Amino acid sequence: MDFKPSRHADDWDGFTERRTVGTQVAQVPPGEPVTREYLDEALTKNRHATREFVGNKFSELEELIRDGFPNGDPASHRKVHEAYIQEAAERRAFWKSVVEKIATGAIYTAVIAVATAVWTWIKSEAHK
């Protein structure tokens, strides 16, 4: 909004050019002063509307958060996650064990293959 006065500031009484406040409360007719009672009523209604709006938003948020829990129970939600974590740890341990056993088997196989090759070579050299 542009609040530049149309006259020199000394000539302006602040009433004749006062802009009115338009809200859902009773409208002040153009040119009429905005009274303290009007402002008090408007602020009271605004405060109640704001409280109701914020309260509704908190209720919606609480409902949204509770929807994330089985039967609205945060403890059950935590237990489900703990079970998932335990299951993931068991899977990691299983695959670690599988990899260790494969590595051990591969090493034994390599040792046996080398030993067999050496034994075969020694046997062939001994028969010459």
C-alpha cells in the first residue's frame, strides 16, 4: 500500500483520509474512525480463529504421526524396527560365514591342487 499523503503533512488530521480495516467483523463505514471496541473485537476473533486453526493443525499432525505406528502404538513401531535390525544383522552374519567358508575351501583346494601337482612331478621325476 502507498501511504503518501495527498496534502502536506501539517494539513492532514489523520481522520479524513484514514483507511478502514476490512475483516469478517462488522465493517467500519468509509470515513468513520476505527474504534478501540472494533479493534478489540477483531483481535479477539482473530485470536480465537488462530487458536482453532493451530489446534486443528496439531491434531492433524498428531493423527498423521500416529498413523505411522501399528495400532497407534509407538512401542510396537520401535519393536518392529528392532526386529528388522536384528534380521539384517543375522543376514550379514550368515553371508560373512558363507564367504569365510568359501574362502577357506578355496584355500584348501589350492593347497591340495599344488600338493598333488608337486607329488605328481616328484613321482614322474623319480621314474625317469
